[in-house]
Amino acid sequence: MEAGSALGPTPLRGFKDFYQYASTTRVIAGRDLLSSTGFEFQKEGARRVFVVTDEVIRGTGLVDRIEAGVTDGGLEVAGVYDQVPQDSSAQVCDDCAAAAKEAGADSFLAIGGGSVMDTAKVADAVFTHGGDARDQEGFYLMPREDDGMGRPLDIAPLACIPTTAGTGSEVSMAAVIKIPDENVKIEIADFPLFPRLAILDPDTTRTLPPQIAAATGMDAMTHAIEGYVSTDWSAHQDARSLHALRMIRDNLERAVERGEEDEEARGNMLIAANLAITIALGSVHAMSHPAGAHFGVPHGVANAIHLPHVIRHNAAGSEEIADRYRDIGEIFDIAEPEIGDALATHVTELVGRLGLPTRLSQAGVPEDGIPALVEGAMGDGTTLLNPREMSEEDYAELYRAAL
Ligand SMILES: [Fe+2]
């Protein structure tokens, strides 16, 4: 196996010079877990729980049932913030933190999709450390003991109950939020943002509309594929990515088509999304973040559109990269030598069967929006982790191909 040199590309196999891996969230998965939310969250130090959610989820009655589970365990619900929008912003996080302070809360419980969970994470950081959401931006920049050299300081206990099977935010140390005035999404990642508890119960996705189940499922699939080919790969994440892909292969279409009647598929998709999440991503996410920031394309839809184009482009970069995609192809019974094309076609067909758009123009992106998207993708942190080095021309070409 070739070793990478300081100047050469990062090897995608062999023994790495360095990686670190952490996954510190206690996950409980199974049936009928919502009534034990309080019992479980108490073990993480929560007493006065501040619930973060959105109006749609609250309208389904799910929040009421979980609140009953909180109080059944002897905890109090200090307050509920249900104003999280589809793409949360720094302002929303600040408002949420202020509301939690006002309510005298000591812990956060997020009930929702990625936007709700990311809002709760950032609001919790602001609630605990002060400042505002914007101040939290960056990787590994949260306050630490010993003048920043020691252990990161904990934030207030956070539990997450995802209501979509996709983002994996319930077990990740990252959050993405929008700065609307600047049309950018900022990323915040550090160990304290790992929620202390994640509860995976298919009851939470029972009434999920098929369109959202499809889009969020494609987000999970993108995490698994990008995580596996990322320059920031690790053996730990490889194991998770590949098994997530097997579970997505077996459950995603079932969960979307049969929805309410297929608890097993919905439960397995919650677990698959949980396994797939990583902060080691690549150019699909780099392209999707600005598509969301500028044109409001939902994150999972943007990933579903961009994924095949990035696969094709990356796989043509080197045999070593193509080999990583071959490992993924095996799971889907794809053994063609032109793995980039074959896997990309497979993904496009899947996206079509799921009823999602396959082109950016169908998702409201105009052709003259491409320069702004290219700029956003080049500036996105995940670009640096893509296995093939990306230029502005490359991104412009991929966006045009996806239009
Ligand atoms: Fe994602």
C-alpha cells in the first residue's frame, strides 16, 4: 500500500498517520421509549427541561406525549420554544437561549429534525457560556479548562429525540446554522455539543410525509457515502458508514413508500441515520450548504441532487478514490468497472423512485445563481475533506451539470 507524502494526496487506505474518533452520546433505541424520556434524562443531570421544537411537530401532539414522559419521570418542563424554522438562524438560537434563561431551565430537550436539534445545541452553548450564536462558530473552539489547553467545559445537559431519519445531529458534535443577512451557513463543532442522550423511537416518524422521509433519508445516505470517501476517513467511521448503507439499502424505500404501516423500516432508518453521521464529509455538502443558504433548497433535497455528480467527478480522480466507491458499489451489487458512472446512475434512479427532484432548476435554483453557489462551495469547510481537490471550475461544472 502506498503511503502518502506531505505533498502527495492523503491515502484512502492503509494505516493512517492520525485520526481521532469520539461518539459520546448515550443512544437508546427501540419501541415505546417516549414515556421514559424523563426517567432517562434524569440520569444525565436534567431537572428543569427546556423543550425546543417547531410548530408543525407540536401540532402533531408528539410534544405533548413526550412532555408527559418528562413529568412522569419526576422532571419539570420549564418551558417550550416552538419557533424553530426549517433552516434555523443565529437569531433563533439567541432567542431560544434567552427564553431558556428566562424560564429558569437547567437542560435542553430537542424534539425535531436537524434544524431543531442544531438550534438546541447552539442555544445550549450560548445559554451556558454567554455571548451569542455567531460567537460559537468554528471547530474545536469552545471554552476549555487550563486556558484553553484542558478538557472542554460541558454545556447544560442536552437530549435529542429526532423526528426525521436523516441528519444524525442527535449523535453528532456539529451544528449548522444560517446567517440570513450574509446568505451563509456557519458550522460549529466541538466535543461538548455531543448530546448526552438520543432517543430513537419509530413512533416519532410515524406521520412523517413521504417527501421529507425521502429527502432526509438521502441526507443520511450522503453522510455514509461522503464519510467513507472523505480524506478524513477512519476505520471506526468506515464500519459505521458501510453498515449504514446496508440498512439504507434495505429500509429507505420501504420507509418512504409504506410510511406509517412499516415501523420496522422507520426504526431501522433512524438507526441508519444515526450510524451514518460524521463531520468528515466532502463536496456534496460543500455544494448543498450554499444551495440552502441562497435558494432555500432543503438540505436533503440538495444532497440528493448533488450526490451523483460528485460521485462521478471524484471517482474519475484516481483509482484509489474509485476503489473506495467500489466498496460502496458492492453493497448495492454494482460491480461495473466504471464505478463512478454506475454508482451515480444507481443513486439518480433511487432519487427518482423516491419522488425527489433530480435537478437544481426543479428546486428553484436559477442559472445565474451558479457563481454565488461556487463561491459558497469553495469557502465551505467540507471542501477540504473531499477526496479529489476541487477548483472553482470544477464546482461551476458540477453545478451546471446538476442544473
Ligand atoms: Fe447532511
